[in-house]
Amino acid sequence: MAKEQRISVTEEEVTRNGHTVTVLTVGKNEIGYIQTEEDRFLAYVAGATTANRFKTMDDATNFLISEYHLHRA
């Protein structure tokens, strides 16, 4: 069985292109950001130009963390 590792995810509010977004980072590496649009949350994986739409901020955050774990080397 693999040993469980804990990571620390940091959320920071920043302004990009005139919009306030929530940037998620692990250490100094950005894993993605979340932008609000009306009643939805758009989650962008770092380096991606297309968004995934979610109903809640928690769903968007969990998606970005899952993508980070999935593609981590």
C-alpha cells in the first residue's frame, strides 16, 4: 500500500484581465484558477484555455485538485 502524503493547497484572490479570480497553488506551482460567471464557477487548469463549469466553488476546487493529482509525475 502506498504511503499517504498530505499536500497544502493555497487559495489566493487576484485580478486577471479585469476579473477577480481564485488561484490555487501547491507550493509555488499554480494548479489552476476559478472565475465566477453569473451563478456558475469556471475552473481553468493551469496552462489550459478552456474552462470546466461547476455549480459550486467546492466542486470547482475539488476538480482542480483532482486534476493536479491525476497528472502529477
